[in-house]
Amino acid sequence: MYKFFFNFLLIVYFFSPKQSAKAQTLDLSKAQLYTTISDKNTLLRSLEVLQNEVEKRSGTKFQIVKKLPKTGQQIIVIALESDIPKLADSYSKALNKLPEIKSEGFKLLAIPTEKTVLIVGKDARGILYGVGRLLRNMEIRQGEIHVEENLAIATSPRYPIRGHQLGYRPKTNAYDAFSVAGFDQYIRDLSLFGANSIEIMPPRTDDDFTSPHMKLPAIKMIVEQSRICKEYGLNVSIWYPNLGKDYANPDSIKKELKEREEIFSILPKLDAVFVPAGDPGDLEPDVLFAWLEKEAVLLQKYHPNAKIWVSPQVFRPTQKWFDAFFSHVNKEYSWFGGVVFGPWIKLPVQKIRELVKPSIPIRHYPDITHNYSSQYPVPHWDLAYAMTLGRESINPRPHDEKAIHNAFDQYGVGSISYSEGTNDDVNKFVWSDQDWDPERPVIETLRDYARLFISPDFTENFAQGIVALENNWRGELLTNESVDRTLLQWQEIEKLAPPKVLQTARFQMGLIRAYFDAYTRQRLIYETALESQAKEILENAKAGTSLSSIQQAKGILETAWKKPILLDYQAKCHSLADSLFKSIGAQLTIKKHGAMSGRGNFIDLINMPLNDAPWLLDQFGQIEKITDETERLKKIHEMLHRTDPGPGGFYDHFGDSESWHRVVQNLSWKEDPGSLLSPRTSFGVGLVGEEWVDEIQATGFKGQVTPRVWMKQVKTLYDQPLKIHYDELDPKADYRIRIAYTGRFRSRMKMTTDDGQVVHDFIQTGETPIYEFDVPKAAISDGAVTFIWNCGEGERGSQVTEIWLIKK
């Protein structure tokens, strides 16, 4: 009884809605605002931000006064550091005890004895960021505004570039549905966490020109985005790929320049143009830089201080291409801003730092929005998640993002993230906070995020709930029992939270993931058990029973969709998807919400088969056509024992964790999260003639149904060798190797051994899955061998799915 009561008290304490309230707080519910700043170009919208954000949450609007009120009245003072001598002695002395601040930095100090909070900025941005940090630390409820009495912060950003790409185009999963007011609020939110740059896109990209969700034509919306940034004092960059057909022809150049003049001339503010060398717009470096010089003249006609940044992003790079590219970079053209390190860049950023002059800055362009087939995929992600959540789901990865950031931040001057919508919302705030201070614990960012955007009553619960969602993606889903506990955490918040919290989009994004993950795990358990039952029936098939056994097995497999489980979870996900579409334009389905395929429509995939039913049912159809009973039983046996390597043999599927110990890794994930120097897991079977397939499913090559395991493999990028090691082989035996080559890439690959023996010369993969070769006897003379795959220069990478080592 005592144990039950103690556990009950723990639950009550953990889920108590007001557990985050602090005993020692300064009441600011009747505070007034006073500022020493008269220059509107310094204040910009900072006072408005503080007033509006507090009023939305408390119903109280801070009044601005022209003189400091008498002692004893609540006051928030906003000043520049240069104005400190003008302040009261008690204020000045307290502020001067804090550490020095630098550009964009601020001091934030509570003086409880005088009922005062001081926000002192180094400059205009410092004022905005000081306001942001105060809002992040406040506990605001209806009619209540408190801040800790011991609040004392003096901080400056580590890196000068801190921002995010907000592209208004159909390919995004939400931005194309944003209104002007929506962008204003989102940009404001990002600035409260230290963002100082927003990257926009021109109307013409590698995308449709418009979408049914757009509130304004793209040409008008980017003007509004630029205006909003100018009003907040933020920098504006534009991602502008080269989509023209010929950048050497004078007529084509004239046409391209005309388009850019239309864009550059109407933007109220523009500080940088980011031009990817490829994806899209592959150009040879000499042609690229000659064109950029012409573009720069036009750019600086309207924005004299703007610079052009370029990424060495090219799908099939050669050493000759890189030599020419960096030769141009190191000429330090007056219009050149720096190098951008982002997705599909073959060279590690450390290498780029070595290749360019120290005076040339490098800006990170991290892909924080995609789960796989991306710059920083989820490490060893479970196939069930890849099939259902897809490439662009709601994906808070706070600890992963910090690890990725801190692996490479020292090589650059900050970052502007690559984002395709609101699915990566949490990740944006983590990156901004890490660009400001890479030592800041992620949990503190999440607590600020929860306190400001959700409710101070659920600060800890929500922050830990986000961490739990990230942990849902660790390890094998089938055995990850924490997924069900995560849902319990979110359901408890759901029970306790008021309607205002329940209707908050950021809360709903976490909640839908909690339900979706738990639903997927329970389906995986259910469907895995059904597959085992079906196989057991077939395993026991005897002469004269093959057809009836197949029918029984078929019926069992079909139970998955004829008798589905947890319909309430599925309905909850659909309901939340509808709500998110209404509130922030999140497009989680194609038919109902107008999403683009592969761009966040994970609710469409909620019932994707998670076992091998598609392949088994296809096999059943083929076996049933066989007229001879003995042959049918033989085919059933071969189907059930497809992975059997025979006596003394070895079988490995390199999408499974149990086979990963054979993969030779050069660096740990934290050292190489982009896997430019180490292997990664990847997804997809691959279709002949298709470079890209949106959904991960059991269809491949020429459209045939494939085994489930072919959807996940090990891969290295570009010409990085893929190495797989075997030991404990019989040195006296002869072996034959069978290999399944599946995956998105269709590279020309060569396979050798660590002692230089050739298993096969370059072959074109992607046409057929299975290959067999004799293993050179000399290669295994010591009972061990490392197989090595290399692809040709300019290829995308090497990939291997299955290996059978068959003892002859």
C-alpha cells in the first residue's frame, strides 16, 4: 500500500500543471516600460514585440512611460550599453558587474529590491535579443507576469550568421500556406531565439510556379518577407539557383539578368545571394563564376553591400571540377561573400576549410528538415518509420541537431538552415541557440521553447516530451518499449492542458507524433506476429496441402487490413492533421490537405504494410500457378528459406543492426554525422529509369514486388570505399558470394578484397538485384576477408543490401 501511495505522489508531482512555478520571483504584472533610446532605427520593433507577446499571453499591455517612475513601482528599462552612464547609479553599478558584451549581445538583469528589470543591448539587435531572452524567461499567465529574482545574464553570440530558409514555394510542407501575418510571427519567433538572418526564394525555382495554398503571388510575398526582416533589423539572403539553359550565350544571359533585376529591384532589403553550384543548375566553374560576376554588378546596383555566396554542391563531382571551383574562390572577388557548406557536397567542411584562404568565410547550410536521403539522416533509423513517417515528417531531433552542429561549427561563421516547412520547427530553435552558444544544454532551449510557446505550466513536461519523441527513433522499433511510455507522457499533458494549449500548433505537432509512433509500433508488433503465423502454416505444409496452406496463410496476412487495430489512434492522427492544416497550413495528406508527394504527407502512409506481406502474397500468386504439387512445395520451401546460406555459410542484411558489426566504420556518428567519410544506412529499392522515388515500399527494378529487406541497405557516398569484414571463415574451404545490390543509387561499382583480389570489375547496378561470384581462394587464406566496393569518379556512391557467403 505504501509503495502504491508513493508512486501516486510521484505521478501527481510530475504531471502537476504548475510544477514549474518558482518561489522567488519578481512580479511584473503592473510593470511599465521605459527606454533611453530615441532613435527609431535602434528600437525598430523591439518595444512592440515585448508589448504584444506579453499581452497575448496575459491580457496585460505594458505601458510606455517617458520618465522613470518613482522608486517602488515595477519597471522594465531598455537601453543601449552606451547609455549605462545615464542610468541611476544603482542600475549602472549592477550592470557593470556583469561580463562585457560584444556585437548583438545584451545584458539582462533583475533588481528585485527596486522591482526593476534592465535590458541593455550592445546595439539594435542586442535590444531585440535581450527582449527575446526576457520573454523566454518569463512565466506569463492570464493576469500574471513573473520572472526569477536572480535573473542575471550577459551574453553575446558566438557566430555572426544565425538563420533559416523560409522558402515560399509549393514544394514546402507549410510555408506556401502562410499569410503575411504568419510569416511576420514566425520570423519574430525565430528572432526571439537569436536568429538574425532569413533566406527567401525567388518565384522561379525547381518547383511549380504557384500552389492553391498561396495567399499572395510569390513575387509579392518575397517583398513582404524582406520588408518584415528589415523592420526587425534582420539580414535577408535569397537562394537563387541557375535554371537558365545557357550561361555563356549573350541572349540567354540577358534574359537571366532581366529576371534578376526584377527581383533585386523590388526587395526592400537584401544582404546576400546564395547560388548553389548544382541541385539545380549544374555549371562548370569557369562558366559559373563568369556569370556570377555579371550578376554581382546588377545585385550591387540595388543593394551595394550585398555579396554572393556559392556552394560546391554538385551531384557527380570530379577532381577537375573542384580544382577549378576553388581556384576561383581563392581569387577573392570583391563581390564574393564566401563558401556555403550544405547537402550533397562531397568534400567534408574540414577539407574545404583547408582549401580556401583563411580570410574566406564558410557558412553552414544544414539540412535539418529531412529524415533520410539527406545531409544528416537519422542514424540507423528503423525501416518501419522510414516507410510510414517518410523523408519529411514532423521531426524534433534536439540532441542530434546539437551533436551535428557542434561537430562542425568551428569551421564556419554560423548557419542558415535548409528547411522545407514547419516539420523541423524545434530543430530551428535548437540551431539558433547553438549558433549563439554551442555550450548551451539543449534541454534549456526546450524549456524556453515550452515556456514561451506552450505554457509555463507545462515547461518541464513538454520539454521532456520532445526529448522522448527523439528517443522513439533510437534503435529497433519492435523492441523500443519507450514509444508507448512516450505516448502516456503526452496523453497526461493532453488530459491536464486547457483548450488554449491543446489548440496550439506546436503542441499538436508533438502530440500527433506521439500517437503516430505508438500506432506504428503496435502495428509492427501485430503484423510481425501475423507473418510468423502465416509462415508457420506454410512451414508445416505437406504433400497435398500446399494450396490450402497458401490460402490459410493468405487469410492470416490479410487480417492486418481486414481487422485493423487501434482505430482510435488512427482517427486521432487524422483529426490532428486537419487541425494543423487549419492553423498553420501544414499539409500532411495529399488529397485532403493538398500536400506534394514526399513532402510531409506522412499521414497518407499511416497504414503502409510493415511486414513482408506484399512480397509473400506476390509469391503466393506465382506458386499457385504451378501445377505440380512437389514443385509447389519446393518453391514454398525456397521462399521461406530465401536467406539460408547453407551449412557453414553466412548471411547478413546490412539494414539490420545485428549485421552492422561487419561494416567497417572510419569514424563515429558524432564525428561524421553527414557520413562523408563513413557508411550510413539508406532506404529504397530503386526503380529502373527513376532517379527518385518518394515513398519507401516493396517495389523495385522494373516494378516487381520485392522482399521487405531490399528497402534498407548500407551505403557510402561518392567514391568513399564501402568495406565489409568477415572473420572465422574456414581457410580451407571455397566460398561463393551472392550479393543483393538495391537502393536509390545505380552506380558502376567494383568489388575487391583487402589483399587486392578482384571479385568483380565495374558493373552497372540497378538493372537487376542479385549477383553471384566466386571468392578468390587466396583472399581467405587466413580465415578473414574484407570486401571493398568502389564506384567510379562522379558516381553517387556504393551500396550493398544482402550478402550470402555460401560454402561450396
